[in-house]
Amino acid sequence: MDCLFCKMVKGEIPCTKVYEDDKVLAFEDINPAAPVHVLIIPKEHYDNVGDDVPQEVLGYLLQTVKKIAEIKEIDKSGYRVSINTGSDGGQTVNHLHLHVNGGAPLYCGSLVI
Ligand code: AMP
Ligand code: ZN
């Protein structure tokens, strides 16, 4: 399958890793919409959150958010987690991913992705 994020998981395309374990990979977004913009992906491919994703995968992704917030030191200041889904949702890469944004107040204005 020709999937950008699967290629990152396999190491075929470089990324700036923030965290990795046997289930997930987290890396810096190439086009950050806020001072902190990290993407968390499952290593296994799912198109998006509507793709019959097992609950243990969804749960693990959300648990990883806390780790990323601590690593990026935004756990105290706060952050936003978003999952764009499908065309109206603005999804551009069809491999399930969570955006973790923070590092500044995320008003309903220019910093919102
Ligand atoms: P979405 O629009 O929700 O599908 O999010 C896809 C995200 O992937 C966007 O925020 C892009 O900036 C990001 N992105 C695309 N290509 C890369 C890449 N090679 N490395 C890191 N992030 C990427
Ligand atoms: Zn993939």
C-alpha cells in the first residue's frame, strides 16, 4: 500500500521522532499549525477513526497523548487533540493520526488547524 505514514513506520521516509514503541509512532508535523504540533499514529494501518479500529488501539493512542504532552512540556499549559476524518474533516493523509497541538493559546482563530 502506498501510504506515507506506513513508510515512516518502516523507516523508508524520514521523520522527526518524538516517541516510539511497538504500537505507536509520534513525530513532528512537517507543517506545524502551533508551536507544538505532534502527530501520533498506530503502527498498524487504519484509514481513519471510522475504519473499525479496535478499542485497544484507540485507547492506546489516547494514552500516548499524555506521554507526548509531558515530553513536549505542554502537560501543564494544556493542548488540543484532534482527529481529522474524511474530506469534510480535512483529512489529507489516509492513515489514522491524532494531532496534538499546544505551546500557545489555541483560540478559534489563526492557530486552529
Ligand atoms: P490531516 O490533514 O489531518 O490528514 O493531517 C496530515 C498532517 O500530516 C498534516 O498536518 C501535514 O502537515 C502532515 N504531514 C504531511 N506529510 C508529512 C511528513 N512527511 N512529515 C510530517 N508530517 C507530515
Ligand atoms: Zn498507512
